[in-house]
Amino acid sequence: MSDDLSDDTSDATDGLTVAIIPARGGSKGVPRKNLRTVGGVPLVVRAIRAARDAAGIDLVVVSTDDDEIAAVSAAAGARVVRRPAEISGDTASSESAILHAVDEIEAAGERVGIIAFVQATSPFIPSVALAGAVAEVRADRADSVFSAHETYGFLWRRGSASQVDQATAINHEAAHRPRRQDREPHYLETGAFYVFRAEAFRTSRHRFFGRIRIAEVPEWTAIEIDDAQQLRIADALAAVHDRAGEAPGRIDVRAVVTDFDGVHTDDTAIIDADGGERVRVSREDGMGVALLRRAGIPMLILSTEQNPVVRARAEKLRVPVLHGIDDKEQALRAWAADAGIRLDDIAYLGNDVNDLPAMRIVGWPVAVANAHPRVLAAARVVLTRTGGNGAVRELVERVLPD
């Protein structure tokens, strides 16, 4: 792709530029794959965010047959198109889902000019490269652009069934091993995104046509999630790339929700002779909550425990509390809906496994430093402080603008 995206950015195609993310509920290799998390964020949400962050994209659409994927996608800011069963099976093509989504969009009175086909199975989609691909098509320098990374690898193929123990060189001569700088690079398709003209796609019913160009992306972004091992590898990469990029940056949200035990407390209690509990809290956390309240950012304490100490502390902090809650996910969904706040704009601070359902649906799942290993693995951000020792204050300071 050209590095210069500013020379001719006139739109050669009428209509919206729409990112379409096909996301079925079923998957053989990894069950519920599109909802599995990488770096604490569901794959479908990572794709939505990458598309939303790409300049030039007007609308992000998720095509799905699944109620949970639909709810998570809508909370992340995507428009949802419900895909019929006949194009939702294992043999259904992505092209059929894209055509159906375009038909639904245009039936609503909006014209689609350019399509960005984005795959949720690629967790590390570079938004800048996606925006560059859109610019190439919009400026009429290409009809179809796809993501690929440069490779100098020597490729081989196995022999026929009768000669399976023999190998044949593909992109080189086996007897000639030139240095890397003397070899011609090849480009390996990553599958992360494809950008093309909508009208020509309707005609060809294929993602490649006309003038095809490459959007070069870093090799580390090329992982695709097709099995459990790739999911584990992607999660390990996210710990390096996502969290290193965020810390100690701002957590940009409109609301903060926290657990109580193990977050506002150190997860211990003193029981008196009458069975009453006393807990240890941090005055530093109390000041942090006061700063958040003065900034006008809503906060909620959401606790499984039905205990007077939880309500007493919430009243002291002057924040609302829901306690004795068995289903934190549904309680959080209801609170967010009543407050008019998107789930993607909420930070949830937790420490134990009963926090996982709520952490999974928000934009910023956050863990205290001494959280349960499963919570640490699900968190987008892991704080440096432990529960009851300034963790809430640390989160507040990253939420408040400088």
C-alpha cells in the first residue's frame, strides 16, 4: 500500500463505508469462539473497537445468529444484523453473510459504497492499516485491498499420497539458498480484513476482484484463532501488547462499578461474639471515591454479600450499592440501561470468580493486584495495588482526566 494517504482522498464511491463483522454463535474448533476473551476482551468486541477506531469507517455492523453476541456487540457500539439460520451453519460462507448484511442496511434506506470485511478471529487488527485500506479504495487506487505481512520464508509442499515422505520446494530452488537481502519477499494473507467496493462485490460475490492491493501489517498481528492453542497464544501476546500500551495511561470510561469484599477491603473480616463482621478499608480509597463523585462520574458498588457493613460503607462513601446480588451480570446490565450508559463505557473492578460474568460484558474489566488467577487472566488492566490497600484510588486516578 502507498504510505501517502493524503494525496487524493476524494470519495470515488457513493454511499457509506461499512465495516461488517460476521460472528456466528457456533464454532467447532473453539466453542463460543467469538465471545472468548483475549486480554480480557471478547474477540467480537476487539474487532468492533478496531473498526470504530479506523478513520473513514462510517458504520460498524455485526452479523450474527446469536442472542449473546448480539447483546455484547450492541453494548460495544455496533449495529446488529440478525443472520437467518440458512446462512449461519458451518458451511455458510462469509460472503453470504456480508451480502445479507448489505441488503438489510440498504433496505433501511442507507446506501453502502465500500465494505470493510473484518474478522473477529483476528484479535490484533491494526486500525491504522484498516484505515489505509479504506483510503486506497476510496481514492480509486484499488478495487480490493487485503491485509498481509511480508515473509521471506522458504515454502515447501509434501509429496503425493504415494510419496508423502518426499518434499518439493515451492518458492525457491532447493539447491540455491540466497541470503535474505537477496531474496524477493512474499506476502502472507492474514485474514484480518478485506476492503472492497460494494457494487462490484455484488457482481463478483467474492472479496477479490479488479485492482487488488496489499495492506501490509506487522507479522505479530497475523494470528488467527482457530483452536484453543492459538487462543492461549493470543492471550499471552495481549498481555504484552495491550497492557504494556495502556499502563499507566488513562482508562477512558463514563462510569465505575466495583465489587466490595477484596476490592474495598483486604478480603478478611473480624467476627465478634454476636456474629457481626468488621472489615478493614482504606481511607485513600475513600478519598478516591470522593474525587470521582466530585467529577460527576457515576459509581456503583455491586456485591454478592448481603451484609450491613457493605451498605454502611456505601453510605459513608455516598455511592449507590446493590448487595445480595447472585447474578451480577444481569444486575449490571439493568443498572447501565437505567443510567443510559453503554457497557463498553464502564470499568468494573473485581477480585474473585463471581466477578467474571460482570467483567466479561464491560469495556474495561479491571483486577486488583492480588485477584484470583482467572480474574487476572480476564482483566484488560491489572492494577499494582491490592484490595483494601488503595486499589480503588489507583483506578480512580486512571479514570479521572489530568
